[in-house]
Amino acid sequence: MASIAEYFTRDAEGKTYQRVENALQFPMFILGITFIPVLGGIYLADLSKQATFGLEIAGWAIWGAFAVEYFWLLWLAPSRWKMIQTHKIDLLVVAVPFLRPLRILRIFQLMSGVGPIAIVAASFRRVINRPGISAFFTAVTGIVFASAGLVLAFEHEQPGSEIANFGDALWWSIVTCSTVGYGDHFPVTSGGRVIAVILILVGISALSALTASIAALFVEQDDEIEEEQEAADTAELKTQLNRIEDQLRSLSQQVGRLSEQP
């Protein structure tokens, strides 16, 4: 049985790194699930100050667990630069606590091992891994949260404004960026309206980029199918040519034997 010290001993093969990552996978998954109601309670529910404070403490405690996991794995990683490159969202969450909601994406990562979710997750990864897409949507997410904070600063306690807390502001920011526009919350100040225009433009750009990436994915899949079909046809043609060549060789040998007979 491994001692505690072995879980902090870095090795060039990455065996300890893999062992720790596998051991933390399930508890971090549970924390990711727990983080959803904590986040919803803080920003979306109308709770008492005591309840909100308790959820804030829980949220920071979960963030602390995320940070410990990240730096623990970073210490053990055989290639730390590769670890940073493959855990960009984790680094962003740890470095910018304001973006803690992005950690929810880990849930989908852990659920994407089998079944239909794996197919959806594979397609999602192919879209996100297209050049610049991941960084673009990370920036869009940051803009949505930043816009919520800014519009709340403009609209808070303004006459006629219905954006009274960060939950209202975040809901308005998401709805505006998606270009849906329910109209249940809207800015009444000039500053808030400027933020709305920026969000609308960002939302249109995000939807265009997502649509183009998905369309490109289907085109790539069609090209792959055509290439596979062409490869299969080429292989079948080669087989037929080899068969004809063998038959011609056999026929040539028979003709040669007949010509040698008196």
C-alpha cells in the first residue's frame, strides 16, 4: 500500500501523477456537482444574508479544493508545460476566481467516457479544438460576467430599473448575449444600454462563430467519409487488378507449356 509521501513524489514516468489524477477524479466530480446549487444559490436565489454568506464560504472552499488539485497535479506532472496546456480551464479558474463557474465544464469532461454523451462530447471537443474557438468562447464567457457586473453598477437603485442584484444582472447578460431578449429585465441608464449593445454584438459574433464551426465540422465529416470510400474503392480496385494479373500470369504459363509441346 502506498504511503502518503509517495503521492507527493514526482517521477519522470508520470506514474504518481496518473495515480493522483485518478484518485481525485471522483471527489472532484462530486465537488463539481455540488458547485452547481452553490453557484445558483449565491447568484440566482433570493436568500437571507446568512444563507448567502454560508454559500459564499462553501463556494470559496470548493475553489480552494480546485486550486489544491491543480497545483498538486502541476507539481507531479512529468511535463509541467504540457500540464498547463492541457488544463487551460482549470488554470483560468484558479487564477481568476471570478470565473469559477467554468469549472462546471469538468462535469461534462468526466461524463463523456461512454454512451451518447461520448459522441456529443467528441463532437463538442472537435468544435472547441478548432483554432481560436476555445480562446474566443472563453473571452465571451468573461465578457458576459463582466457585463453583468458593469450593468449592475449602472442600474443599481436607479429609478425604473429592475436589475437589483447580480443574479438579475447575470440573467439579463446571458439573455442579451444570446440575442433572445425576454424583456423581463432591461437597462434604463445610458451606460447600461451601451453594455447591452456590446453584448448584442458579442452574441451575434459568438453565434456566427459557433454556426460556422459546426458547419465546418459536418463538411470535414463528409470529406472523411468520401476519403474512406475512395480508399475502400482503391483497395478493391487493387485487389481486382492483382487477381487479373494472377490470372494473366497463369494463362501465360499455360500458353508457354502448350507451345513447348511437339
